[in-house]
Amino acid sequence: MKFQALTIAACVGMCAAQSVNAATVGYWQFEDAGAGVTATTVASEYNNASLAGAAGGFSGGSAPVHAADSPGEIIRDGAGGAAITLNNTTSLFFDGTGAKNGGIVTVTDPGGAGSLLKPTSFTMEGFIKINKINNWPTIFGKARADTNGVSWTMDLNGDTSPPIEPANQNNPRVRVDSQTPPDTSGYNQGFNTSAQLEDGGWHHVALTYDGNTSALKIYVDYQLLRDSTTTNPMVYDDGALNFGNASGGSAFYGWLDEVRLTDAVLTSDQFLIATAPTPAALPAGLALLGAMVMRRRR
């Protein structure tokens, strides 16, 4: 595990009860059921009435399953931020055996220009652990129903050779389809990184997009690996937000946890942080922290 580990000892007795970042739109923690239970409805801690996800199989695959594996029991709202949960014990396992055969979580777009899933600027982040890489497996992405493409998606590079993809294969990348038909300018614009994540460990990944400048950034384990701009401004329609499949890619084979959408461009020190409890802090502080943490669901 390469991402930052923060101690909770300094927080004991000092942290006020807080919620996650005020600009949070959707936050899917995947704690809806115990380990081994097949996922069905996936709640969002924010705006659950409109942003709850539906889990199922895709293209003949199996629905994701709640798994007793997580990036850390404690999830914090950024460096030095409040603890969001002290009991993050499960994630979702996607059994993407090949092509598009696997699981998917679909968050239906409520529709309309004011939809929560069409932010002008945003940050999308989560934790992933890869079991095996298929060609271009989707981590998460916003589909475009009008083109069978995407508004944006984060996936992993396909196992191909130039000129189809650069030599840095099986790495996190972002695809944006910002064309407005019949103009094809901006179609399938790819932003690659060189990070290698198929190592059996958990990793934090994040995408930020600034609608004012069309600036797109990719972070892996809190390090900025790509800083670029899209050809055109982001183009949205009522296509769904998907986790683990679809959105222009293939099936993800591995674990996904703590996915958050924020309607602002966050900096790396504001991203979610996962860590294990500090042993010395547990006896004196765990009960107190448990009473102080606020988990919001609405």
C-alpha cells in the first residue's frame, strides 16, 4: 500500500464531529452488506434518493460481491481532516473474467441540465486493487448515450502495442469524448500515465477536471502523473455513471472501494485517505472517535 498513512492519535480528544467535504455530490462506501453477499443496491452517503446505484451482471457476467478486503479501516477527509468512518471493512469485488463479462454498478443520471452527475468542474476518486488486468477495464466513468462513448472515464490501458496505445501499457488513463456530432474533433482523446498498479496492493486514483479551463489532471497514490487539457469542454447527456464496467471499456477484475464525486477541483491533500488504526491509540481513543464520527446518508 503506497498511499499516505496518518495516525489517529493526534485526533483523539481534539477533532470536532464533521462530515465529508461540503462539495461532495455522491459518495459510495460499499458497506451495504457483509462480506460474501452479492451486491444489489449501492447507497450513496450523499443524495441517496437520486444517486443510489444498482449492482448487477453485465454481458453475461456476475454481479459484484461485497468482500472482506479494504484499503484501511479508517477513512479520513483529506490530510489532517476528520475521520469519516472507523469501520471500513468491506469493498466490492468485480469478477471481470474477460471482455465485458463482469459486474457493474450503474448510477442512473436523474436527467436534465441541472443533474448532479453533470458538474462543470469535478473530482472523481476511489481506491482500487487489481486482481488481473483485462484490456481497458473501466474503473468508473460517465457514459454518453448519444454516441455509445463517454463524457469521461478512468480505466486501465489495454495490453496492446503502439500505435494503438503508447508503450506504457496497463496503466491508469482517462478517456474523454468531447466531440459534438457531426464534428469528430475531441473524440476518444486519451490521457495516459506510467503508473504500474498490478502489484496486489491497494491504490488511490483520482481524476480532476476544471470546466473553466478544460484542465484535466490524473493522480495515482496522491502524485500528479498527468496535467493536460481536453480538446473541447466536457460534453454531457443523460448517460449513466458506471463503476467497474461499460463507459467505453471492458470489465474490471479486482476490488473497488470508497468512490467519491465532488463538484469542485480538489488538491491531492483533500483526497480521501485510508489507514489502519494506530495500535497505541486504540485503547484510549477508539470509543471516543466512534462517538465523534458523523456518517451522513440522505
